[in-house]
Amino acid sequence: MKRLILITVLLFVVSCQQESKMNSTINPFFQEWNSSFQVPPFLDIKDEHYMPAYEQGMKENLDEIDEIVNNAEVPTFENTIEELERSGKLLSKVGRVFSNLASSNTNPSLQELQRNLSPLLSAHYDKISLNEGLFNRVDAVWKNRKNLDLTSEQSKLLNDTRKGFVRSGALLSEAQKERISEINSKISGLSTSFGQNLLAETNGFELILDKNDLDGLSEDVIAAAYDAASQKMDKTDSDEEKEKYNNKYVFTPHRSSMYPFLTESTRRDLREQLYNSYVKRGDNNNETDNKEIAAQIAKLRAQRAKIMGYKTHAHFILDDNMLKTPEEVYDLLIKLWKPAVKRAKAEVADMQAVAYAEGHNFKIAAWDWWHYSEKVRKEKYDLDESAIKPYLSLDNVLQGVFNTTNKLWGLNFTEIFDIDLYHPDARIWEVTDKDGSHLGIFIGDYFTRSNKRGGAWMSSFKGQSNLDGVERPIVVNVCNFPAPVGDNPALLSFDNVVTLFHEFGHAMHGTLTNVKYGSMAGTSGPRDFIELPSQLLEHWASEPQVLKSFATHYETGESIPDELIEKLLNASKFNQGFINTEYLAASLLDMDWHTISADDDIKDANNFELASMKNVGLIGEIAPRYRTTYFAHIFSGGYSSGYYSYVHAAVLDSDAFEAFKEAGDVFDSNLASRLRSSIYSKGSTEEAMDLFIKFRGRKPVIEPLLKVRGLDGSE
Amino acid sequence: MKVINIILLFLFFLINHNIHSHNPEDFMIAEIERGQMNFENEQIALEYGAALKRQRIRRLSAMPFIKKFYIFVKAGFEHIIPQGIDHILFVLGLFFSCMTLRALLWQVTAFTVAHSITLILAAQGLVQLRGDIVEAIIALSIVWVAVENCLYKETSRWRYLIVFAFGLLHGLGFAALLTQYGLPKDNFISMLLAFNVGVEFGQLAVLLIAFILIKLFLKKNWYSDEIKIPASLMIAIIGLFWFIERVV
């Protein structure tokens, strides 16, 4: 008996060990995922699995490309374009999981991996986009397109594919290609320096305050500033440095530190100091100055555009967008500009009145804006966030957004409880259509945590395609809402609710998509269009009838009172003059920098900016959202001639929602189904403007946006 | 170096743009505006624990009642075998002290009634005591019972009272575990009951196993001094070790 037990135990131990050994050697990326709905087997994926899968994925991808290029048959749509669509499966399999988790559930080893992968991937994609043999085949198909009897989706794919190669320089002469690659490497070097300088400048300034400099600041703000000083003390070993921060309070030009100070501090001199440190970043005539760099980048971009055959860099960029020319962008921005500035001037007058009433005789300056607008807000738009939150528990809001899509499109969401994801706070639902058929999988990961990047985004673990059988997507929303305290439900602010609806709109774009070719599915459209499906859904969140249906108190079960809704909606009009003016100023600045010609020689970036802002009539109390020397979006990021996209999408969504208003029913079934068939399901299979017109029957107009933002003069 | 990382990161996201619909550059810009991420393992573990509990409660609330009940019985059982080694030792301490089955049953009943009372009260938040104190006294209770086994041949009358008092403390210990584990709000009382049932099963299982092992393998009576004294000594030493560990 004893022996028997012993043997059994031993056998069990040995088998356990073997099993665990086997698990560690099998890389899940090299296996078929047979899990329900092909959700990635997160628990089996270990950090060390990514690199081998990436390497193998890139190798397979290049082999596939070689196969396409070396195909002895005449290039056809099927053996070239469709095969290109099919290529890179493993790379995308590992890439989707990795890029998601490296943001939403990251750790130092994933971040390290990300740094190592970045140059490898960039070289990999260069090999494909600069592959001459591949381009020749694509071009051969394209030249023969009239004889091919392609569907509209196929011809758009063919055009887009070819255009991608052309925009990488495929049609240029060898000398031109060389010049382009020279320019590209110069720009990339300069962009890197721009970012480096900006970070150095942002970290380089700190306002170190004494106990008696804290007038007006709230306890939370003071505590955070004290913590900032203590952290600085912990980081340094020198006694002198430690003494500098001992029992002090530190504020920096990081927005999270600066805004609370500018809002609360009653010390005008200190507000001015901190504000100036912010707007002078990269403009201090020192070794980290960005003026020269910005001017050089703009000039190089103009030169590149000229070689590519475009008038300016903006023309080159916009050729791929929904708005096609700089003229269209300027036209939009200027139309919005006038009402925005008018409203901003009225806001200055309101603030000036408060300042005079307090017995001050100074003129409101840029560094006074936050402080005095807060006073106006309290007086005119006061809204007690803590009174609203109990009505907005996460579960109620989710139910609200699910119901909204149910009323619009008949979708149903069923939570799945037996699939393990990458983190226990991530939840998963199956989305089914009105006829009960499977549409996709939705993952929601809502709470903030230390190993998640800030902000909110939508992404996907699996794309949609109908090329080889029906593939339905797995999409994910990641947010940073505060986690619940103890066993209480998570309560959101109204801003959080809007963010949730926004990301859910992207998720619907990624879920309702129904196209043949994966590269055109879901959110693959141009930048000034893809925020339409997301921002559009936000409108339902602020619709009183919808809000009332889901905003019920988590303890009493009562619906949110009308009076509170009214206050909430009224508060959204607060400070819109400022918000729009600073944003539009930056958008115009972006356009101005990227419509210079290749021969323009800009001596001084500050003069350029000054002239640009004077030209449009910016008021002194407001600076552009980003000044040239810290406009990372356009000089270090990918937004050049694209910063306008946000407001363009806002024009689209306000106008699209207006259609429902005109119909007198925010759930009008005809409109809803047209919205789905012409926008949410289409991906980028047609030109964005055509899609919009299909829904609205005409081109977009700006009036609904002006109304939404309180810029129509009604305030 | 940091900046290079950020730039590379940005490039990476740019390349993956078809995957991320939300402006990938925002990450880089967020780094510039908010500063770098800071990984603190302790904090991450804490957040993970809280998330696990939320997940458990979500999953439970979606289950049919019978399944939930079973899960809580199982959880209660597992909190004795194998997780509740200190409770096992306490029950074994009682086991070795008793000359008769009747005495054993009375003591176990006293212990059970007592820990059920505090488990219910504490789970509803009506009683609270600092966890470290409870844990330390639980260790001490093990020592007490075991030492008493060595000193006295017969169980004294006031022993039942002491066992009852210790039972109250063990109940607080169970409650602490249960709160960590999480109770669904809508079936609070029934799941609490289920958990308690599981604990009793665990306890009975310990007694049964001890009884069978001694009967089968050693062919002796459990109240024989040959087993009682050394076993109790062992239990006392382990209990003492825990007590010191928990106090220091």
C-alpha cells in the first residue's frame, strides 16, 4: 500500500515536470490557435517567444515576396496583389499581440524588445517597399487594369498598393532615389534631435518653491509637488542636490504639473515664470534650441515633395487624405477660425471683468488664462463631478453603449467568462449581429495600472478579411479609468464616459467591417477620416434620452436628474473659444510650415511663426497649442500637414449626427442602417469622401460643429 | 539614451500603424508631456491581486447558484487542505489530546461553532481585528493545545472554553482569507455558508485522514502516549516557530 502511494506520487511529479518543460519549448506563435474564437493563448505566451517569432515571421514574409517576384507566370491581380495580401501572416500574428501587450501590459523586457525590434522592422519593410521586381509586377497589373474586370474594391486595392510603392519613390530615377534617401536620413536625424532637445528642455526647467510660495494651491497639488521634490532627492547622491530639494515643492513644464499650478496659484509672478518656461521650450538660443532644426526639416520636406512631383510637402501628404489639397484644409480652418477667435475674445472679456472685480488693474495675459477661466467656470458652468459619478458606474455605461449599438444596428454583446486574457481586468464579449450570427470579439481593458501606457486607444488582435474564407475580427479598447476602491463599483467621470464611447466607436468600425481584403478593413482609412466613426458615437453619450437610460445611481437605482444633465451639457461649452483657437492656430502653423516651396529660405523660425500667426490674427492672450519649437507632432511625429485631422473629423461627426437630429430620432433605423452600410462596414474600400456622401447625400458642412461647440454665436 | 528609446518607440508604432488605429505618436508625445513609465513590482502585484478578485466576482456572478455554491464549498475546503496548514495542525492538536471520540467531537464542535460565529460577523464587516495579531495568536493557539497535550493526561473541563475562544480567532483568520477571495454581493449569506461548509469538510477530512493513517499504518490507538507526546511536541515546535515568525 505504502509503495503504491509512493509510486503514484513519483509518477505524478515526473509527469508534471515533463509537461512544464514541454510548455516552455513550444512557441505558441508557431502553432495554430484552436482556442475559441482564435483568441491568442495569452497564458502560454512568454516574453521570450516574441523575438524568434518575429525573426521567423520576417523571413517567411521575404520568402513569400520572393516567390511572388519570381513567379514565371504573367503578373495578374491574383498572383500578385492577392498574394501580397496573403503574405506576412506570422509577422502579423506576433506583431498584433506584441504591439498590444507592449502598450497595455508592458514590462522592462518588452520595452527593451521594442527598442531592438524597431530598426529590424523598419529595415524589413524597406526591403519590401523598395523591391523593384515587386513594384514592376504591381505596375504591370496596374497598367493592364482596364482589361481585368476588377470589382471596385479590387481596383481600389490595386491603386492603393501601387500608390504605396510610388510614394516610396518607385518611379524615380536612380539619382533621384539616392537624393530622396539622403533627404530621408537627414530628416530622420533632425527629427531625432528635435525630440531629444524637446525632452531635455521639458525636463530642464523646474520651479522650486518654498512653503510661502504656495498661495492658492490645493492640498492635492501641494502634495504632488512635494512628492516631486522628494523623488528628485531620492534620485541624486550629491548632498548639495539633496539640499536643493529638501522640503521644497517642484513644478515643471510637464502639462500634468503645470496646469494645476496655473489654475490654482494666486501668485501671478510665478504663473508667468512657469508659463514662460513652457512656451519657450526649444527657443532659448542654447544647444538644445529647435528653431534651426524645425526650419531645416520643413525645407528638406519641401525638397523631397518637389522631387516626388508635388508642389509642396502638404500637397504630397494630403494626396493620401480625405481633404486632397492645402486649399481645402485652409478653407476649413479659416472658416472655423473667425467664430473661435470671436468667442475667445468674449472669454477674455469675462475674465477681465472678474479680475477688475477682484480689484486688480492688470490686463489678462496668457499666463492668467487658466486661473481666471476657472473662476468663470465656477460662476457660469459649475458642475460637481462627485455628484455625477455615482450615476456612471462602468457596468452601467457599458450597458449604455451596448444598448446604443443594439438600437442602432441590433448588435448583442455576450460576456465570455471562460477565456483567460493577458490581465484579469480585461473583459471579453462576443458580438453578434441582429440575426444572431457571429460578428466579432470585443475586449475591454478599462482600468489604469502601472504597467499600462497612459491615454486610451483601440487596437485589434485579429483582423477581418473574406479573402480565404470568413475571418471575423478581435478588437480591443484600452483606457485608463481609475480602478474601483475596495469592493465598490468603478465610477466614471463624464469625460471618461465620452472616452469610452469614443473608443467604442473605433471598436465598432473594427467590428462591423465587412471587406474582402484585410489591408482595407476596419480602421485602415486616412487619418482625417478614421476619427469619424469614433467621435460620432460620442454624440449618443451626451444625448439626454440615452444618458437617462443608462445613468442610474449605483446605490439607489434612480435615474440621473434632468437638472444634472443640463448642467453637464452646458459645461461642455466652457472655454471653447480658447480650446478651438489654440488648436486651430497650431493647425494653421502646421500648414504654413508645410506649404513653403523648396527654394524658400527661412532664416528665423520665430519670425516665420510670428508672421504666420499675425497673418491670421491670433490674439496675444493665447499661444498656439504647440509652438514651432515644441511641435513634436509635426517635427518629430507623423502629423505633418495632418494636425488639422482632429477638427476635420469633428466637422464630419457633427454633420453626420445632425442627420439623426433632422430625422427627429437619434435611432432612426433608415439612417442607422445607411450609416453601417456606407461607413462602419466599408473600411477603406472606397474614397473617404465618397463614403461620407453616400451616407449624408452631400459633402460635409461646418455649421453643426459650430453649434455643438457653442461657436455659433448663441452663447 | 532615453530619448533615443522614445524615438525608436515612435518609429515602431509608426510601422505598426495599420494595427493601432489610435494615433501611435500620442505615445511619444505622452512621454514628453507626462514623463517616463515607472515600474514598481510591488504596486503591479497589488493591482494584479485586486484585478483577480474583480475577475473572480464577475465570473461568479455569471454562474448558476449550484455551481457557485460548489465553488465556495471547495474554496472553504481548500482553505483547510492544503492551504490552511496552521488550522490543520490545530485540529491535529485537538485530535491527539482526546482520550475518547466523544471528547474529540465536543471540542471540534466548540471550535466549529466559534469560528463560524466570527467568520460570519467578520465577513459582514461587523468585527475587525488586525490581521497580523490574529495570525500570531492563531500560531500561539497551536502551541497551547499541543503543550497541553504533553502536560495533562486528561482533558480539563475549561479546555472546551479555551478551544471555543481560539475558534473565535481562527474564524477571523478564515474571514480575512475569504475577503481577499471575494464574496459576490447578491448571494452573500449563502456563499458564506457554503464556504463554512467547505471548512467543516476540510476539518473532518483532516481528522478522518489522521484516524485512518494511525489505525492502518501504525496499528495503534491515537490516544497512545507513544504517538500523542512526540506528535504534540512536533506541533508545538512548528506553532512556536510560526509565532516567532509572525511576531518578528
